[in-house]
Amino acid sequence: MKLKTATLLKIKLGLKRLTAVFIAINVLSPVYASESPAATEQLNNFIVQVQTAKGHFVQQQIKTDPKRMKDVNDPGTWPREACCKSSGFFLFERPGKFIWTYEEPSRQILQSDGTYFYVYDKELKQVIKRKLDGVLGVSPAAILFGSNDLNKNFKLRDIGKEAGLNWLELKPRAADTQFQRILIGFRKGNLEAMKLFDLFGNVTLLVFTDMKKNPSIPPDRFKFTVPQDVDVVQG
């Protein structure tokens, strides 16, 4: 089946949203002492302790000068201007099962049953289906939805405290990725924010709220059922 231009754009948008997804979960860990552990330690604890999670997110594209994206305390990483704001909720079970739902400004569902990845666009009445292995890769989504060996795929570095959060930087070891680097912010064991820097100078900010760790999830919760009168396109 030959894909129309609009369909290709929707595929690209869905995959771009997935890589920005990333993302993530508010870990309701025990209260730490006044000095929180380094962000790398908090991330490792998150990977070990959190098998399932759910919560809400706000995602937005933020404008910045690529020449000033060096460290977290650089003004370029906390720009004042923002655009393309979207929001929704997510649910995941590691490794590889998740539902990431955009509710505003338009409804779109990104979902995986652990084997296949689906993008459902309600307005287009279309579902795009492809193998999950070809989607996650070395991406922000793999950090949180997968069972990655982080040190194998990323270079990790603590970069200090900013805006009340402990931050770390992850740089992909592979050259063929969509991201230059990823910043993740924790507060006392809770993952609260993520900033994704792509190769074109764009920055995506994710902020997480109302998140709970390790909720009980029915075994068939991530099974995707194609709605009636909807076309399925193999991506």
C-alpha cells in the first residue's frame, strides 16, 4: 500500500513524539536526607525499583540558541520562550509495554504491547503498526520503558543542581541517534523533568505530575485493539 504524504507526516510525528516520551515516572521513594544522592544514583535506583508506573505529562518545544547548550546552568537550557505545547497521560510496564496518550491539542495514542508499536490517530482514522525493536533503540523511551544497560548505551555525567533538581546528562555512545544529549532532573528520588536536545538545535521539555510507581496493571492492559472503520498501515 503506497503511503500518502499526510500519512508519512503522521508516522514521523508519532515516532518523534515517542522519542520525546519518553519518559517517565515520579518515583515515590523514601525521603532522603537534606542532601539528595547524585542524579546518576537516583536514576539507577529508578531503573531497578520501578517496574510499572502511571502519571500525567506536559510536553513542549522550547526555543533556545544551540550555541549555548553546554551545561544545565547555561541560560540556554531553561529558555523563556515555548511553543507547541501538548499534554496527556501515560502508563507503562517494563520492559517495552506502554501507553502514551496525547489529549491536547489533538488526541493521539502511542502504544506498545512489547512486540509491536502502534500510533493511532483518531482524526485520520488510521493506525500505524511496526516492530517495537525498530522504534526504541538507544532513545529516551528505552531508558524508561526498556531494560537498558545504561552504561553500555550512554555516557552518564552528573551536572549539578538547578531549579531545585539534581540533573544528569546522558550522551548516546552510538553515532546514529536522533539526540545530541538528554538531561534528566530528579528531586529526592522523584523524576520530575526531562530535556531532549536533538541534532538540529531543538529542545523538548517534559514535566511530569501525579505519578505513581508500581501500580497493579491487568495482564491484557497493553493489548491494542484496532477500532472499527480504521485503516492499518505497516510502518
